[in-house]
Amino acid sequence: MNRAERRQAAKATKAKPGRGRADPFSYLRAIGGVQPFTTAEKTQLCLPVRMAYEAVRTGKGDAGDFDTLAVVVNTCLIRAEQIAPELVTRVIDAQDALMRIKERGQRTGRLGLDYQAMADLLPIIDLHEQLIDLSAPVQMRDALLEVMTRMNRGQVLQPASPALEP
């Protein structure tokens, strides 16, 4: 076997990018998706929601706080549809509360809660924290992806009054 043939044989045995080599740690990623959230992850997911609620409650909230609450409520809706259909009406009430908050923000320039919005949103924030405790990360990720899919399809709520963004 001459040098050219050895080089040709060596090239043929090398793995090409994107082919051939299996990921030896793929099983760890699969296990990681079904393991419960760690305490640090739970804090990282729940604390911003409470902070956004408090900012809106005190009238200091902005569009980012509103969006945080909207994502949480919509994610809870997807999970409620999957695990407890009787919760869906409570989550829809929270969505209606968010629309009232948005309308108020458009009307007054400040996001704020009315009593009914407080009564509707707080249990859903508690539900979100329970879902974080009881769901696997892959379930919450799938719910969030479904929220994004529905948004891309145009399935979004709009405030009753035509107006600008808060």
C-alpha cells in the first residue's frame, strides 16, 4: 500500500461533521428533562413572576412586567388543559383580568390592578408555582412552546377598546 492509498483510507474512516458520531451524553439530557426542577431553578422561574405582579400591583409595572404575567397565565392555561380542565375557567378569568390591566394601562398610562384582577391573578400565580413544583422541565417547556405556537397562529386576546401598547 503506497502513501496515496493510506491517505485515501484514512480520509474514508474519519467521521464527517453531522454524521456518524453519536452523542455519548444524550441520555443525560433526556434524564435532565424529566428530573424535577432544582430549588435554584424554581426560584429563578417564580421570583420574576412575583416581582412583576408586585410592580403591576403598585402601579410601577411596565410592558415587560405585563408580558411576564401574560406568559405565566398562558402557560398555566396550556397545563390546565392537559391536567385539570376544571381549572381552565379560572385561568381564563385571569386572562380577562390581564386584558383589563392592559386597557387601564392604555387609558391612564400606568398598569394597575383592580380588586377583581387581584382576586383572579394571585391564584394563577400560585398555580404556576405549584406547576413548577409538580411538573417536569420538559412539560413546562412544551407548554411554553405551545403558547408560542398559538401566538404565531394569531390566537391572542385583544383588549376590548382599540388602543396602543402599554
